Amino acid sequence: MASMGGERATIIGGQGFIGTALAQRLAACGWDCRVPARAEISALTGDLGHVFYCAGLTADYLRRPYDTIEAHVSVVSRLLHTTSYTSLVYLSSTRLYDSSGGGTGAEEQDLLFNPNNPRHLYDVSKSLGEAACLALGGGRARVARLACVYRDHTDADGFLPALLRDVLRARGSAPHGPLAVESSPHFERDYVHLDDVLEALLLIATRGTQLIYNVACGRNLSNAALFAEVTRLSGVDIVASRGDKGATPALVSIDRMREEFGWHPVDVLEKIGEILNGQNAAGAY
């Protein structure tokens, strides 16, 4: 991972999945990391160094609309307006391309939203947070649009980690029948590993020249292909309980990250093999 020992970082949302891992990685690289609690953020003063804005809501944004807008827009706007910093990286999402009707999701394209659709609250608020960074950041604030971030089967949230946990449990029981999964084989996702995300965030913060970067694997993996590979590796048959096709997601372009930094994320199927083979060597889950 790119390293700049002695640099200062402030991680907003440092108690979450990505923020916690980022703080640990930067501290291991010799950075002076500040991870303010939520109640402390409004009182931040002085030079914050490199700010990584990891705060946000995902699964519960519909139930907590005020908190969603506060986290995605209001807090980052106040930071941009009232504090000093070397750089700021705002964590957004490639979900912003979901309404494009397929095709390619590239950083410079127009985005489509409908305020009448409650589910677009996430997209609209994230895009407004992005706009605040670009308007108020004076060229020092950048956006990282992340795909589905995973680490391994121990992650608390996420479809892929939950699937791997269920597979490991099923494999550890004898005899085991097919594993029923509440999803459709037609659904597709772009999965990017946490280690690659951490590397990308540091590159964007310290060397970025563009304002928006896609941080993804650059391929959409269907559940059908995912299930087939997991079955091949584990011996556990997977049966999807749904058959709907859903919307076709955009293919997220990572050309900007590749060309500017030489950044190449690991393929998700390769990583799944490492996870399942590692657990197999370690014994039953």
C-alpha cells in the first residue's frame, strides 16, 4: 500500500466498516490518525490534514431520512466551509449509476434521479454531498464512488459475506442438503475488496488529480456465476429462492484509477477461492 509516514489524517465515520479498517491501516503506516466521535465532529478545529469522509447510511436510509441527509450532505458541507485540511476524500457509491439503464458508469456522465422515488433519497443525497465537495473544496476535495465492498466471511453486513458464512456452516455439517438463498441468480453486483479500497483512498488523497474516481472491480458478477464458483470450491449446492431479473446494472469503468495510478483490484472469484480454501485449511467453520 502507498505509504506516507508522519502524515496527519482525520477519519469521519471512523467507527464504521471502512473507517475502522482505514484508521488501522494508516496507523500501521505511521500516520497520525484522528477518529472523532460523532458528537465531536461539529467542534473540530485546526488543520485536519487529509480528511477521509466515511460517514453515511446504507441499509436504513429509508427509515432515517433526516440522518441520511445530515450524514451525506450537512456534516460534510460544514467541514468544507469551516475547517482547514490538506485534502478531503468523500466516500460515495457506484449505486448512483443504477438509474442509467445499463451501459457504462463513468465519472463524467450525467446521473438520473427521481425525487418521487423514495429509494432515490440515497442517490440524491450522495450526489448532493459530492456536489458540495466539488463546489466548496477548492480543488482539494475529491469523490470516491465505491462498489460493493467486502473483506471476507467475518464482515457484519453484505450479501457476499453472509453467503460465505452460510456456505461454511453448511459445509461443516454432515450430511448437508442444498443451501437456499433469498435472492435471484440474475442479480449482478460489482464487488471490490477492502484492501483495494484502502489503497485507492490513499492514492486519491495524496496523488489524485481528478475530482471523481470510481473504485470498483470493473466487472459485474451475476449470482448464477457466483453460486456456481462457490459450489465448485465448497461442494455446497446453492438454490436461489427467487427468479426475477431486476434492473441491469451499469458496468462501472475503472479506467481512471488504472491509468492514473496503475491500480488493479483483485478479482472477486480469486478472493473467494482464497477465503474458502483458507477456511478449509483452518478446519470447520
